[in-house]
Amino acid sequence: MQRWKLTIEYDGRPFVGWQRQDNGMSVQQALEEAVQRLSGEEARLHASGRTDAGVHALGQVAHVDLAKPFLPDRVRDGLNFHLRPWPVAVLAAEPVGEEFHARFTCTGRSYVYRIVNRRAPLALEGGRAWHVRRPLDASAMHEAAQVLVGRHDFTTFRAALCQANSPVRTLDRLEVTRHGEELRVFAAARSFLHHQVRNMVGTLELVGAGKWTAADVSRALEARNRARGGPTAPPDGLHFLDARY
Amino acid sequence: MQRWKLTIEYDGRPFVGWQRQDNGMSVQQALEEAVQRLSGEEARLHASGRTDAGVHALGQVAHVDLAKPFLPDRVRDGLNFHLRPWPVAVLAAEPVGEEFHARFTCTGRSYVYRIVNRRAPLALEGGRAWHVRRPLDASAMHEAAQVLVGRHDFTTFRAALCQANSPVRTLDRLEVTRHGEELRVFAAARSFLHHQVRNMVGTLELVGAGKWTAADVSRALEARNRARGGPTAPPDGLHFLDARY
């Protein structure tokens, strides 16, 4: 049995999310079916973390155990061949030891959330960014974001359905930068709660629009109450960036 | 009668190209139908230049004459409303004088051609970039590109169907840069021949792969013979960037 670490890119639009579900195609199912066509094995994939429907990945990491021996390039190219026509690509396949676990040994995850801030609709980036029409102040958003950095109870930014045991997380970085009409929110932590990035971005958007101040964000965090946070930003802008081990 | 300058973004995938054709929807038709729904006028749009099927635009410029008076924001927002669901967005609408002509008074056009250079298929950038699997040397491509800069007879890089009177053009800039796994070819000139950018990129790809040298590109240019140039790069990677006046 060989454990394989896979680095995966996907467009989240056609999927119900990472995890297998009864109501549609998941990234996990697309990959597991490709594994079966490549090796004949019914193997389960474990990701560093689930992503919701419509959320994209530039560098998701997953592992799978295969009994049949393969060369690394054959795993990557063979999976890519069998993944067509789904918009999922295996960027790298590396043999790893059994001590490696995509989820449990992951020491850092990062996301980038893209906002296109302009009046006109998105002809090229529809589904790949959140379209915000009202002008946003990226500096004010970045400043308010620093309130959330560090170890906190993130109940205010946690989905009602979140299954994590504890709402306490340590947010290492939350940075907002403007690149022309595009704003990027970069978030890094050991792990995130369900919807945490989208809920933080939805709250920072209120700051960018001048509706909230950094002090409002601080009070919302301290309230430990989802109803006190801003709205959940749409999945379109969220991109899973990478997982560290 | 008021002349309007429109700055336009579009995803070229669902279109037969800029120009109206009998065999499918064009960007021009989508815009002219939106103009009619907004103002009730059957007005013709003139673009700075045509783009082929599958070619994208970040800043195409076109003009249209409207008898009915409008505020600029109303032209932009009204056209965008009526353009749905086509992936075409009017970024700006400005009133201009009758001396302005999107095609005939344009003094500079620029394009960027995107190549993603890696083994794995493109899950996120399919249709938006040329996927080249073999490793490319961007520095060698940039060096060879300089052979093409300046005033030349570009017959070697001109489509057989090109309708321009003269094959002579002055290429102001042709720059190849690498950004991680992505290569960008930036091209600027007063005007381009039909397929000129795609034919130059297809030739530079041969240089990047080590099949051709800069001297081969020079000889191909001097031959003034399309059969001596490299292949035509696919439309996917080509983005019309902007038009200057």
C-alpha cells in the first residue's frame, strides 16, 4: 500500500462542494471515480479541508492509499486523463509515508478571497469573484481585519452547521490589498471554522463600504454570536490556496 | 445625435467573434441589440478592431451614435442591464465629438496573450489561456520577439484571409514575461494584421521549446511567406487590452 499526496486545482462552479453528497457531483467523487478508472481500486480521498459548493481551489491537498504501484507522473497524468471533462486537475502526485494525513497533519491552510469592486458586471470573472458595486476602502478593511488576527472565539464568524468541537481558532494573517479594481483578502491559519473566511469577508465588506468601523468588528467578535456578524460573502470569490505540512 | 465611446469587456467563448455573422452570436450583435432595447434605435457599433471567435477583451473600445439623449451612467448601466445574460460588460460610456472614430482615429492597440506552461490540464483557466505542456524558455522567447519589433512586412504572420491593404506594420512592443507557471506576451502597435498576434505567439512558442532560434524567426520574417511562420496559437489565450486615441 502506497500513500499518495495529491495537489489539486478545481473550479468549484459545477460541484456541490468537496465532499460527496447525494444531491450532485462533488470534487471528491470526481477524483475517486478517476482513481478507480486508473487503478481499479475503490479508494477514499481525504482532503486537508472541505470546500463549499462554488468555492475554488488553486492548491487543495488530499491523500489516497493505493495498493497498485505507480510512477508519480503516471498517477498525476492518469488521474488527469480520467478526470475529463470535470474542471479538476491534479497538479502534483507525490508518494508519502503513512504518517502523512492530508487533514490531521496539516499545520497551515490559506485562502484568497477575490472581490471585483466596480459598477459594471463581470464579463470575464463571473463566478470567480464577488462583484461589489459600492466603492470599498481597502485600507479601512485591512485595518479592521487586524482586529480578527490572533487567538479568538470565532463563534460570530462560524456557520450554524459548523461541526468543529471548539469555536476557538488562531488566525495568523488576514490581509486586504487592492490591485486596481480588484480587492484580495488573504487569510492564513492552522485551521478555519465552517464559513469563517466568507463570514469575515462579508463583515469586512461592511467596513469597506463605511457602514461599520473596526470597533464594530471588535464588538461583533466579542459578542460570540453569529447574528452580530456581517453577512456571508458568496462562494464565488473564495479560493483555497494551499495547505502546509 | 450624440456619439458615445464605450469601453467593453467580454469573454469571447460564446461568440463567433466581434463582427456580426450569420452563423452565430457576435459581440457586436449582443451590444447592438442592447442599444436597441435601451434607446429604441437601430444603431451600428464600430469597434477599434475585430476580434476572432474565442478571443477575449479587457478594454475593447467602440463607438455608437444615439439620437436620444442619455446621462453617461445611464448608457453604461442600461446597456449592462440589457446585455444579460451575455458575458459582455460596458465598463465606461463617455460622450465624444463626431471627430472620434473607434477604428479610424485609434493610435494604438495592445493585446496580452496568456500561456499556462505546465503538465496538468487547466481546471480554472480553460478557454482563458493556451495550455502548453512542454517547458518554455520565456527569456529565449523574449529575445527572439525583439526581432519582430519595428517596421516590417509581416506577410509571414498574416492570415491568408487578411483584408488589410498593406502587410507592413510597425510593432512597438513585443514582450514575453514569466509569472510562475504563466507566460504573458504583451504586444502593442498602431494596428495589427489579422491573426498577427496569434501567429507571432505560435512562432515564439517554437523558440520557447528550443525548436527554433531567434535567427529562424528573423529568416521567417524575411521570407514574407505565411508557410514559413510557426502555427497560429489558439484564440483562448488572446485578450484585447486597450485602444488609445
